[in-house]
Amino acid sequence: LPFLNCDVPICFNLFGCAPTFGIYDATHFLDHHPGSDQILLDAAATEDCTDIFDAVSHTERARSILSTLVVPGLEAMITP
């Protein structure tokens, strides 16, 4: 996403099968992810990494951290 000022944008489908997505900037979280930075880079390379995120039992703390990474104004984008 060239218009974003971030190197690692991650896209999630927020409402299951509804075409609404949130964009999260994981650039500064790469070095802090308890798995590895490669997991986030792989997720950023997909159009929708919801399944990747949901495949792991993320804690409420992880979900809280995710909410801090949202790109303002892109927390609920409708896909064309």
C-alpha cells in the first residue's frame, strides 16, 4: 500500500465474510513480536491475514496490542 507511511501494513477481515477490512501498521512491532518478524512479514504479504492471525491462540493482550497498531481512518475500510 504505497500511500501508507509504513513498511509492514497488515490487513484483517474484521467481520468474517463481510467485505470490511482494517489496516494495521506492524512496522515498529516487528522486533517485539514473540513469534518472529518473519511471521508479520509473511502476513503483510497477503491480502487478508485473518486466517493466519486466527490460527494462533492469541491472548487478549495480543488483541489489545493489535488495536494500538490500527492505521487511523483505515480501521474499517470497505473493499471495492
